[in-house]
Amino acid sequence: MTYQERLSRNVFRTLVVGFFQVFLVIIPVAVPFFSSKGLSMSDVFSLQALFGLVVLITEVPSGYVADLLGRKNTLVVGAILGAIGHSFLLIAEGFWTLALFEIFLGLAHSMISGADLAMLYDTELALGRDEEEQRQVVGKLYSARTFSEACAGVVCTIVLLYATFEELVYVQVAIGWIPVLLVLRLVEPPGERLEQAGHAANMARILRYLAGHSSVLRLVFLALSVWSLTTFYAVWLLQKVWEQQGIALAHFGWIWGALTLLAAFAGRWAHRFEDAVGPRGVLLFMGLAPAVGYAGLELFGVIGGLVASSTFFLARGFGLVILRDALNKRVPSEFRATANSLASFGFRGAFVLTGPVVGYAYDLWGMGTTLALLVGVTLVIFITLIVPLMMAVRADPAPQSMKCVEN
């Protein structure tokens, strides 16, 4: 088989790696699982902040390494770290053993995040694919991951109908080792690499580019770092909402699966949605939908709450794909992995600072007050960040779309 034929399989294999990387059957019942190990809600949010802190520390160095040493090597290391992390679930008991699980998953995430998107974009370029095909790689990867979460939710429900948390853990550990087998089959695509000398100068040049290349790029980067929080808080509150509404634990899996499947479809069709309503229409929806969702969780009952829950997943599906593509189309190949890692770095840093506050707010004041506060936070982010981005897109002399290349 020729190199070009092997390279042509990269896209499919990278998408499969992305699928199994987030095939987390434990997530739909993560809060009850952590509670069964003796954790409070503030502990749960602290664990996620720890995960975010690990990513925060290692995200940018790992993306930089991927730009220096190649995409495949970085993905192999990330897959191995993830497999080890899942294995810690076998001995998890109390906060600190679960912290080991989160630490290794954080290391794995930081190695894979950025390198996988860079692998996809570089492969598409090397194969000579047209701009429309290149444009869809973010949506394909996002859809693969969110479809994985949906499937994991179904598997979670099936396992818990006939077994317990213990058996679910064994399933999760086995799945955690699958990406290791897959990444070894990837082929390193050709492309520009950063020079190994002058690392500080390289990083300074990347930061200057992200900050000064255009107002759209700068605000897109900030939106990925800050706006993403508005839907991410919901991930760790919805299960508590469902518990309080009396939904049986066995139903968590299929509900979670249905919601993530909705996000997968939103991500897959994000660019068609952008074409239909325009980039400012997408921004308006993704900016306001989380506020509507938090308000709906407080005001409506079980059925209305589930409908309100869907707003987070639709906003996340449309928003992340459009923003990620806007970022990747505006940065050169030589530091694309680093740019993606920097965006994730910003998001994780923001969550490290604010995630525990949300957990403590819940423990102190309850769900109603916490949801009301999150409505306010979401609206502030919309006014101070999303509205300026809408104005920047409108003022852009290029065509009115965030997908355009401004080089």
C-alpha cells in the first residue's frame, strides 16, 4: 500500500479515535457514581476543576509538541495516558483516587486536543481536498465525539438495567484501551513544522498572531475560551436536576444519549445552519440559548426541563463547530495544534477559576439560586463577548461568514 493510500485512511481513523476517546459510559451517572464514593457536589466540581487545572498546565505545551514533533506521536502518548487513567477506576474510592483518574484523563486530553484537529486539517490539505471538504472536518470530529457520548449513554442504561456500578466500571476500563490500538495505525501527514530553536520566540509570534491578526480571530478565540463555559456548567448540574425531579437512575443513560445525539446532529449540520441564518444568526442563538435553558430548568417540570436541557446541546453543537472552524481557517498549519491548545487552555483556565464557585453556590444556596445566577452570567457573556463578535463579523470587509480565510 502506498503512502498516499495509507494517508487517505487518516481521516476515518482519526474520527474513530475521537469516537472512542470520549466513549465514557460512566458520564451519564457520573454525579451519582461520585456520590457513591463519598463526594459532595463541591467535591464533584473540584474534581472537574482539577481536570481543568491539569489541562491548563499541559494543554499548550502538548499542542506545541505536536507542532514540533508531529501529530501521530502526540496522539499515541495521549491514548496511552488515557488508558492508564481509566484503569484507576478499578481502585477508585474517595476523592484522591478519583483525582488520579481525572489527572491522567486531563493529561490524555491535553495531548490529543489540538493534535487530532491538526491531523485532520493537514491530511485534508495533503490529499488536495477542496475548501468545502476541509471546512467540514471540525463538524465531523465533533459529531463523532458527541455521537460517541450518545452511544455511551445507551450502553450505560443497558448495563445498569442488569448490573451495578462495578460492572459499568469494567466496561469503561476496557473501552479506555481501544484508542491505543487505533492511533498506532495513523500516518503522519506532511506539513510545515515549527523550528525547534527559539521556543519563546515561536510562542510570542503565535500569541501576537492570535491577538492582532483580526478582530474576528481575536474574539473567536475569546469566545472559545469563555462562552463555552455557559453550556459546560450544565453538564454537571443536569444530573442533579434529574435526581431532584425524581427521574430514575436507569433513565439517565438514554436521556443523556438523546441529548448528546442532538448535539451530534447540530455539529454535523452547523455549517448548513450558518448558511441558512448567517454567522450573526448563529452567534445570536448560541449566545442566548444557554440562558433560556437555565431559566427553563428552574421554571418548568420534568418534560419542560428536558426540553430546556436540549438548548445547551444545540448551542454547543452549533457554536463549537462554527467557532473551531473559524479559528482553524485563520491560523497557519505550522502552529495550528498550538492555537487549538491555547483555546482549550483558555477554557480550562476559566473553568478552574469558576467551576468550584458553581459547586459551592449549589451546596450553599440550592439549585434555584444557582440556576438564576447562571442565567445572569450567560447574559453578561452574551453582551460583553458575543455581541462584539457579531459586530466584528458585520464590519469584516470579507464576506459575512466566520468560515472565510483572511490570510
